[in-house]
Amino acid sequence: SCKVFFAKDPLKIVRAQGQYMFDEKGEKYLDCINNVAHVGHSHPYVTKAATKQMELLNTNSRFLHDNLVQYAQRLTATLPEKLSVCYFVNSGSEANDLALRLARQYRGYQDVITLE
């Protein structure tokens, strides 16, 4: 149920910059798989912000911190009033799991239809 990409000729990616990844031989590949569409790999602004945050505190959202509230307020200020609640999750899998649990709680149904 779990397949490795490029099983016959696997890629060994050693670094990335912008929208590209590079293998051990220096070959360049356009990254269309990873979650880099927004800012790319190694974006200086994102790297600087992440470093600044990790120097202060490196944890996830299971603990209370003022930055979570401030971020939620800044984010919801840009959205319609109906979208005034934020749920911070770690991954797409967690987001899907939460969405299913919320839908089940709201509607009371347990069945799910998915498309492959």
C-alpha cells in the first residue's frame, strides 16, 4: 500500500533551492511533489523567520503561546466573519482527520466517501 517514487532508478536528493531539487550528481529537478509551491525551498525570508522562532522556542501547537493567538487574530482579520475559528495542525493528514471528526460531530454521520 506504500510505493517508493522512482523504485527502478531512485533519486538521492541532497539539497534544494527555490523550486528545484538537486541530486548527488548535481542534476536539477523541478519539484512538483513537495509542499514548496508557496515559497520554494530555502527561501531566505522563511529561513530567517524559522531560525528566529527556533532560537526562542521550538515546539508545536499543543502548548499555549501568545504567538498562536496573535497569528490567529492576524489571519482571521483577513477573512470573512464566518471564518473566525482557527485550528492549527501539523500536516495534511492531521487536517483531514480533524475535518472528518468535525463533520461527524456536526452531522452525526460516520460514513465517508472518498475518491482516488
